[in-house]
Amino acid sequence: MHIVYFDLETKYSADEVGGWSNIEDMGMSVGILWDSSDSQFHIYLENQTQDLLDHCKNADLVVGFNHIGFDFRVVAGVLRANRDERQRLYTELVELNNFDMLVEIKKALGHRLKLDDIARPTLGVGKSADGLLALKWYKEGKLDKIIEYCKDDVAVTRDVYQYALEHHQLSYNSRTGIKTVKLNWSQEKPKKEIEQMSLF
């Protein structure tokens, strides 16, 4: 199966664009895919967002962590100017063969988790930085640092997904210590249970 693992970094914070309801205005400093067909990272800058989207469309499966609720909204905002066009593109992206780990984990646990709270107890490694630092690097013009950070996130996303496929469980940090959630993920498309509602 041709799988791409996806993550992006934004140019602006939620506060800078008027709140989390305006995710589509955050812009993309860099988007990165790791492609199972060549085992390589593919780096896309904001002016290459359409190329990133085409790459996703050519895959059998797009795997991410909150990419349906966040990253795809950013992509729609970069590529489309008005509200209706953004909504149509977003709907098209949601209809791709996606596996959003955050969506699936929330189904299993009933609440959300951060990627780092899963990766560290499961893999022994976590995120190399955080989104706020990536925003600072963008303002300083340190694109190389953003790229390396985003690549690390994509690699962690890939490794968490592959671990869950192999071991049928993930560990995670909770308020009462490290716990384990049993999972039965496969590389087939998950049942569609994502609400189709206007996000713009």
C-alpha cells in the first residue's frame, strides 16, 4: 500500500489570526510527507501547497495526527480565497482515504491526547520541539530548523502508526501515570464517522 505520512507547520499562531476558528488563515511555512513508496521525506513550502495536495491524492492512504481537523484546514486556506471554495476543498480532502490517529484514539479513549504523550511512553522518543518554537523560527527566517522539526514530527507520526499496527496497542501518559490502550488498526480505510459540518 502506498502510504504518505503528513504534517505541516504554520506561519501564524491562533492568536495572530483571531482564534482557533480561523485555522484556515494561519498559512503554511512548510508541509512534509514521508512516502512509503520511496522511503523519503518530501518537503513543500507554501507556494508548493498544490504539489503537496497532489502528492496526497496520489497515495492510497494519508496518515496524520489531527491532520483532518487542523492541517487540511490550513491547506484549504492556502489554496482557496473565499469561504465557500475553502469549504469545498476541505470536504474533498476529508473524502481522501485518511487515517487520522487522533480521531481513532479519541474513539477508543473518549478524549484527545497529544502526540508527544503517546510517542514518549510508546517509542521512548518524542517531539524534538513544539509548534510555538516553530513559529518563532519562522519569524526569524530559520526555515531549515522548521524543516528538521517537522520531519521529526512526521517520523514520530509514522513510527507510532506502525507500532500500533504491529502491536495492536499504544502507551500514553495520563494524569495517573502511563496507561495502555488496545487498538485494532489496519491499513484499510476506517469507517467514516467524521462529522461533515462547515468548519469555515
